Amino acid sequence: MTQAAKAPQGPARARKTVRHAATGRFTITSLMDEWGAVKVDDVAEAFSMSKAQLADTAGLGREVFQKSSRRDGPKAQSRVREMLEIINLVQGWAGGAAQAMAWYRAEPIPAFGGRTAEALVKSGEATAVRDYVDHLATGGYA
């Protein structure tokens, strides 16, 4: 059997489960390790971004994901987790993970003066965005 014909092992096999093949959606737990830490490499791969782009999207310095001590620190982990929680809430009505990320990054939210979810999370207002998305999900108006 050639190397190319072998079934993927280890990290390559795990990465294939990051998104559900039929829907393009992800689960937050598929992007976390057994201790509950966000696996930054898997998140970047799930959204077809570099780690520097992911850091920028989460409102972190581009160098944060270069060292494990910073990557695993509370600020980096909470920012990426907040971003994932919001995208996870939105992906059902957005049409998938890629569309939810597009909404997160670019769609102005009238209730917040036209700021995007990304801008709000960067400024520490992730809870307000989650509350807003929950409000919409329960039939509330934008």
C-alpha cells in the first residue's frame, strides 16, 4: 500500500471531523481538546484562515498564536471561544459556518449602532452579541 492510499492517521484524521460534511457546520466541542481548550490550528483550518488572520478576527495581536503560553492563555482562549459561540449560534440561519463567519465579520448590527459582531467582541461586548442573537432566535426583532 502506498503512502497516499493509507487512511489518514492522527491530526489529519481529527481535522476531517471539524466540519460536518453535509452542512458545512461545526460543533464547538470538535474544535476543543479534551481539557476544553480551543485548538487554534483547527479553528483556523475550519474557517480557511491563517492563525494571524484568526488572531486579528478575535481582536488579538497577530503574534499571540505563535507561542503556546500565549495561545493557551485566558485572554486568547476566551476571545476565540466567544467568537466560536456566536458563530455557532448564527450558523443555523446563516447557512453554514462560512456564512456565519461572513456575518460575524461584516454585517452591521443596527441595534449596536451599525457595529459588527466582530467589533463588539473585540471591545469586550460578546455577552451583548450573544444576548442579541438569542433574542433574534426567539422571534425578536432586530
